Amino acid sequence: MQQLTGFLLLFPLFVLAVVVHEVSHGWAALGLGDRTALEAGRLTLNPLRHVDPIGTLLLPVFLQMINAPFVFGWAKPVPVNPLSFRCPRQGMLWVGAAGPAANFLLAAAAAFLSHAGAGVLSGLAVDLLRALALINLVLGVFNLLPVPPLDGSRVLLGLVPPAWAGVLGRLERWGILLVILLLYTGALDRILGPSVWFLARALGL
């Protein structure tokens, strides 16, 4: 019962984190000249416009049920048209980086508020702010993995020679399977853990 109560408290924070992540992609694209996300009505914090049945609902619940060290997932991808950018490869780099960057900024803001509110806010409010910070750190680090279709692969595509783009593109169909394999073997925890805990310590969590 206590585990269920904790999950019900944390789940809205997770949804907020993935929604901010996706909206940031859309705003970055709009800033670079692509109105696709705007015209699709995706530049909103309304979670109903972003929920993905698997990434936002089923996967987090499953990870919580198996007591995974980290709970992560994703929202429905915001539509982006790279051809609207003056330089499509560089444009996708910035759009890809915007999601994790937003998570890291939200983590820093939540950590700051948890410290500033200590002794003023209730203990539960401080704990939820710290949890929000950790959730965003996990999502930011997870999405920076250079595995298609995660954001890290978009950033990598903008940095590597164009000849490599085709190779990474062909890997995209296997990307989610690779993530599942890393999760099943426990390798994903070992990859995410050091970076997440380093950032958490840096934020005083």
C-alpha cells in the first residue's frame, strides 16, 4: 500500500517531466523556423496531448512494479520537419538537445526550491521537489544516450561526418530493442547510475 501511495504521488511529477521534455523540442523547432508542432497543437503543457500509452503509462508502471532503480519513459514525440530548418542536421541537433536541457534545468530549479524551502515548506513538499529533480535527471541522462530514436542520437547526427548519418539511421529500427536489452540485462542501470548520482550530488540531493 505504501509503495502504491508513493507511486501515485510521483507519477504526476514524471508526467510533468516528459511533457516539458517534448514541449521543449517543439519550442526549439519553432525557434528554428518549423511550425509543425505549433500547428499540431503540441506546444501545450496539457498532458492529454502528449501521453504515449507505452512510454508514459505502461513502462513506468512496469518499472515501479519490479522495483527498478530508475523509472523512465517518454511522451508522444512532437512532430518536427527538418526541411524547415536552414541546416537540417544542425537544426535537429538543437531540437534534440532541447528536451534533455529542459529536464536538467527543471531538475536544477526543483533542487534549488527544495533547499530554499527547507524549514518553510512541509517535509512532503520538499521530498516531492527532490523527487522531481531526480526524475528529471534520469530522463535527461536517459535521453542523451546515443541510441536511435533517443535524443542523443539526434545530437550525435549533428556532430559526426554526414557519411555516418546513414549508418545511424539504419540503427533506428533496432533502437528500442537495444534499450529493452540494456534494461533486461541491468546494463542500463550501470550506464545511467553514475551520471545521475554525480549530478544529484552536484545539486545537493
